[in-house]
Amino acid sequence: MAMAKAFSQKETDMILKNLKVSARKYAASCGMRKITVEALAKEADISKGAFYKFYPTKEMLFFELLEDLHSEIYVACADVLMKNQGKPAYQRTAEAVLEACKLMGQSGMMDFMEQDVPFLLRRIPAEVLEEHYHGDEAHIKELLGNAGLQPESGMELAAAVVRGLFLTVSHRENIGSLYPQVLETLVYGACQRLFPE
């Protein structure tokens, strides 16, 4: 990312923060494709031309937002796994998955993840994707591995199951008022199968 020479470091940091706050707001409300560079720049109190000193394209801002969101969720999951080291593997994993689902639900970003991210990833240069982007399954495998968790049925299946559990978040309204209980039942059931005692 190129830094704007006309701004002090303090101004640069504030502009970057404001751009990400705006991107997050628009991603959660109307979606990435409906928002313009002009609108993002205006919210950060910079010109459209100045925007391009921070990001070469609108998509690169939203890509960074996606990476930040992944980091927030996976750092929180790693923290849950670390804090619960004395518990059985299935319980540690279940609590981490439930934490991730809670954060995804609270973020308001599920529509962005499902509707905009596939389009976004097609717009990001291949070399940037190769260096920076790892899908959910890669993150899940890394999380489990770093926590010393070895699913009996293998890491591939465990990562796919956990990703499937994450996808329930976008269907919570369809599931209805019992969603929290349904999610907990699915998560604990799946984790007990992955990590039988």
C-alpha cells in the first residue's frame, strides 16, 4: 500500500482508520459494489485523488477489510482454545467455533462475505491473493494445529465441518428463534464426532 506523502503519519493513520470504518459500514449495509470511491473518500475527509494514494483500487480496501475480519475472528478463536487447554478437545473446539459464529453474527458482515467476497477475490491480483489470502479452511487447519488438536477423522474433514458450521450464521433468520440452541447442538455434536473421547 502506498503512503500519501502530503499527510503526516498521524493524519495517514487516521485516514486509514476512517477508510476502514467506512468500508466496514458500507459492506454491512449496502455492499461493496454499490459504494463509490467518492463516497469512501468523502467519509474519510479526503479527495478522490487522495484515496488512490492509500489504495490502488476500492477492491484493495475491501480486501484489507476482509483480512482484518478474518484476523479478528481467528485471534479470538485462538484465545478461546488457549484459555481452555484443560478441557477435552471436543469442548475446546466447540467453544472456539461458537465464539467465531458469535463474532460473525455481531459483525453484520455475512452478506458481504457471501455476496461480495467471491466477486472481490476475482478482482484482486493473483500475486496479492497468493501472498495474503488464505481461505477459511486453511485458517481452521492452522488454528487446530497450533492448539495441538488432531481430529480423529483428519484435518481436511474437520476444517470442512467447521466451515459448514460457520455458514449457519447466514441462515440464522431462516432457522428462527431457536438458532442459538440449534447452533450449539450442531457444534457440540460435530465436535464430539471429530474428537471422540
